[in-house]
Amino acid sequence: METIFTTNISYSSYLSEAGLPLQPLPEWTHTPDTLVRYYRNMVLARQLDNKIIALQRTGQIGTYASQLGAEAIDIVLGDLMESSDVLIPYYRNHALQMLRGLPMADMLSYWGGDERGNASAGMGEDFPNAVPIATQALHATGVATAFKIRGEKRAAVTVCGDGGTSKGDFMEALNVAGAWQLPVVFIINNNQWAISVPRSLQCGAPTLAQKAVAAGIRGEQVDGNDVIALHESVNEALQHAREGKGPTLIEAISYRLSDHTTADDATRYRSNEELKAAWEREPIKRLQTFLHAKGWWDEVQETAWQNEVGQIIQQGLTEYLQRPPQAASDLIDHLYAKLPDALKEQRERLLRNARQGGNHHE
Amino acid sequence: MSNPLTIVESVNLALRSEMQKDSSVVVLGEDVGVNGGVFRATVGLREEFGIKRVLDTPLAETMIAGLSVGMAAQGLKPVAEIQFMGFIFPAMEHLIAHAARLRHRTRGRLHCPMVLRVPFGGGIHAPEHHSESTEVLFAHTPGLRVVIPSSPARAYGLLLAAIRNPDPVIFMEPKRIYRLNAQPVEDNGKALPLDTCYTLREGSDITLVSWGAMIKETLEAADKLAEKAISCEVIDLVTLNPIDHKTILASVAKTGHCVIIHEAPKSCAVGAEISATIAERGLLNLQAPVSRVTGYDTVMPYYQMENHYMPNTADIIEAVTGTLEFS
Ligand SMILES: Cc1ncc(C[n+]2csc(CCOP(=O)(O)OP(=O)(O)O)c2C)c(N)n1
Ligand SMILES: [Mg+2]
């Protein structure tokens, strides 16, 4: 018997939980700019997330999927993706979408139950949130196929959760990406939970990154709480894709510090100890410690930024709350390029009902 | 669990009751075990029956459906939960190409006694893709049975029947009324028939046919119309495949008028089947065309527009009045 194939899955991390370097750091971290930007963006993402949860509690936003603990993944992706790349996101990529150009008020509109949030011009060619799990992975391969057919140096980037990797869609997407060597980057936000189902029950393999191996594509694990590790890995994957060197799967190890959504209560199924331990590893504190030690960030800057963030959020919120409601006809007008005659009678009824007070629904 | 029970509690009671009596019943799905289901329908089952009878599955609806087909062919009775109707589509291949056909293809050598439970319908301000009513896709599939309870007691008896039925059953749970109107439910192990509708209210002027959560608005409309001396007969369809046309036709023969109410879009929906059958077999009893109060032929909207989409009590009253005034 001979061994015909072996493989290794790498795990990379640069900053320890305590914010100390674990190995020599890359060139770009020798100056403050990028790291400070990452830090500021993560602080903004977290404050906004807190605010949205508060809005949900008072009925000003619908069921919301918090990003708490996943900030680093979004912030790094948002920084490194070019505007010519295309994002095919899942429902937990708010900060990434905003860095791509989605105005805060449009993002809030979406979570406030208004599809106009998906219409935002700020989204460019990006897809709206995929709610049916892992479907986005296949759309990303289609976008990447279009790039490849046209010979464009662009990357399709898609994100899913650890649970999402169990769906056929995900495996089928990896497979076609490998078969056709498509310019696509798959990111797994492995936050250890799919609602109440722990990562260990999703699949028998020790890593999710190794699913790439069977598809014939690059696969690796990174510390998803470490912006430096993420930066290195994502940057390389994007270059590969744009240069026609094929797809990459990146499994970013994070932790869902929040409930699954505002409709969930995680205390039913996971221990407080586990949650507490996860808070020790979260991404913001460790970068802050590192920046402090370098002398690149201090209390004065922190206070100033916190205040500014408060204002940015207030502005987005005001804009969101002042949106006029949708026209009743929006329910039907965007279904086809041209409304079929058969639907015109229903449209009339819709408008008539709306005039009579819209919903007489008690 | 203390009586009175809600619909979701009755679902839980039926599962528990049948699992106690029949060791071949296995509950499976996403979040059904430790978490007890996102709507709490399976709460406590894992504690009582253990991890071999209550399976937290990986996140994959194609797998849940296909796996259930295999389990059922082996003589188990899988009762699988699909978390929301909007996520049932990956399961379709196995339901339509296999579950519905296994008995027929093998001339009965193998069969498929599985139940797929799935919460459906709008009106709860849920995220996108969490509010659809796509019952017709299943009702249109020969070989499947489709059942929709609208009260706690019927939820209990119908779920028992669904589990005991030797063929695949899609058991759709109207989540808008999951926790409304609790009523006493006796854990008597009695299954209800899977091929009859229920006349919830007798009347002489007009027949109202509905199912699921819209039964609530239909009964409200009947109450309000009674104040105007209009007597409505209200029929809860309950089984969408097969349909108990006999009861509906007998009612229409009596009243001469019919309005069908459903939340799903209008075109090619189950209401059309009922209306067509009345036209085929009861035309001469009709004093006015059959009318339908339905959702619009559009995508179930995200929640800001939900109330524009949902049929309501006033719509039903208007349709009834229009039908009775037809000349
Ligand atoms: C096809 C499909 N099935 C079920 C659901 C319901 N659901 C929403 S999120 C979720 C868990 C997802 O977990 P994971 O993929 O790990 O992503 P996370 O939410 O943890 O980021 C489930 C089961 C869905 N949205 N789509
Ligand atoms: Mg997860």
C-alpha cells in the first residue's frame, strides 16, 4: 500500500489573547495606520450592534442577528476587498456591508423590515443578505464564473456560518469552485454555534477548513479574533483569486458572544462559563492592548472616538427613523420588469385597501 | 404540562404521547433537542426519550428529508421538523421524487411513514423568508398528505393521526396562532381522521372555507356578519390533500354561496381547487360565483408590508356581502 495523498491544515495567529505578539509581525503592522483603522472600525461596529439590540427591544427594529464577537472578520474583509470585488454575504455581515458602502440608515431599514434596505445604491453589485442558509455560496460561484468568463481580475467573496457548511449548497459550491478554479473566497465565520447546535454536532472532521481539501482548493484556519492573522490570510486569498490562481476557503475561528438573534435565548443551551471564557478571546480588547503598548492609542483618543461613534450612530438612526413608509404598491411593483396585465386588478385592490386605512388588521 | 393547552403545547403533547406508546417514533431536526425547538414544540422530549429518539441534526434540510425517507423505509416513524416553511425547499426533491412515490414505485414493498412538521404563515413580524404559505406545492403532489390544524385539540388528534399514518404527511403548523386561545386537551391517544373537514359553525346563508391561522379572521367575520343577520357556515378544511369535497359541496348545496379564504397567493392555490370542484359538481346549487379572499400574487413581503399582504376580517366581510348581493 502506498500513500497517494496527504494534507495539512494550517492555523495562524499573531496576537495572543493578551495582545502580545506570538511570532514576528508582518511589515504592514510596523506603522499604526491600518491597525488603528481596524480598531476604530471594530469599536463602531460594536457600539452600533449594541444600539440595534436596544432598538429591537423597544420595537424600532425587527428580529436582529447580532455581530458581537465577529467584528474582526468583517472589518478586515471590508478593508481588503476592492470596490470591484463582489460580496455575497449572509445575514451577519452588517459591518462588512457598511464598509462596502451600504449607508447605516439603509442597513437599519432592512432590519426594520423594509426591503428598500436591499435596494441601496451603496451596495453596488453586492448581493442582499442570504437568509436561506448557505445558498449564497453557490451564488458566489456564479459571480466568480462571470468574472472568469470575462477574464476580469475580480474576486467574489462569500461568508457563511459553521452550521452553513453542513448544507449541500456549501459543498457543491466548493466543488465547482475547485473544478473550475474560480476566483472566489469562501469565509466561514465559525462562531461555534448554529443557534443551539454546537460545532461538534455539525460535522465529524476536526476542522471545517479541510472541506476544501476534498474540493481541491486551498483551505486554512485562522484566529478570527486576530485582525493581523485575518489580514494576512484574506489578503493572500484575494490576490490568488484576482490573479486567476484559484479559490480559497478560510475558516475563521470566532465565538458568537450574543444570542443567535434577538428572538433567541442562549442560556437555554450553553454555559455561562463557556461564554465568559470566550469573552477573554474577543477581538477588540486584544487589539486595544496591543495598540496601547505600542503607544498608538490612548485613553484620550478612546474617549474622543467613543463620542464620535455615538454621533455617527445617532445620525444614521435619525435618518432611518425619518424614512417615509413604502407605498402599498411596492408590494407588487417590483416583482417583474413589467407588471403583467393579470396583476393589475390585484394592484388596484391593494391601493384601494391602502387608501381605506391600509391594514384593517387588528 | 398543565391544561388548557395552546396549539404548540398540543403538538408537544401529541409527540410525547405517541413516543411513549410507539418506540419507532423518532423526532429529528435543527435545534429540536437541547433547545426544544425554536418554537418550543419539542421541549422536554430529549430529556424524556434520550438522544437516540430525539436527534439534533446538522443544518441541512435536504439531509433531513432524505434521511427521513431512509429511516421510514426501515420501519421507523421519523417526525422531522423544518424550522420554517421558507426553508423547506431543499427538502423538495426527497419529498416529491421519493417520499411521495416510494410505496407506488415498489408496489408497497417499501413505504414511507414519515411526518414533516413545519411552522408556516405570516403575521408575526418575522425576518425575510420566515412567513410563507406554500401549502399548495405539497397539496399538488400525489402521494403526500397535507394537514393543517387550527385549534389545540385538533392539533393533538391530527398529529397522532399523521404519525400513525403509513404514508408521508406534511403537517403544517400555523405559527401566528401557535399560542392563541388555549383550550382543554385530553391526552386520550385518540387520532382524528385525515380526510374530513370540520364544520366549526353552522349557518344557512353562505359557506366560508378556510384553514390554518385564517380561521381566526374567518370566525371573526362570521361573528360580525351574524350581527347583521347573515348566517355563515364556517368550514375548516384541515386536510388539503386529500380534500373532503363532500362536506363542502353539501354545505354549498344548503347555502348557495361560498367564499374561500387563505393566506397564500391566489393563483393556482388550494382555493382554486375547491372553487373548481364546486363548479364541476355543484354549479346548479350556486346562487353567485364562488369568491376568494387571499394573499396577493406576490412575494410574501418583509414585515413592514405584511399587513398590506395579509387578508383580514374586513376583506372577508366585504367578499361575503358582495357574494350575497350578487344578482
Ligand atoms: C436553509 C435554512 N435552514 C434553517 C434556517 C434557520 N436558521 C437561521 S440561522 C440558523 C443557524 C445558522 O448557524 P451558522 O451557519 O453557524 O451561522 P451563525 O448564525 O451562527 O452565524 C438556522 C438554523 C435558515 N435560515 N435557512
Ligand atoms: Mg455559527
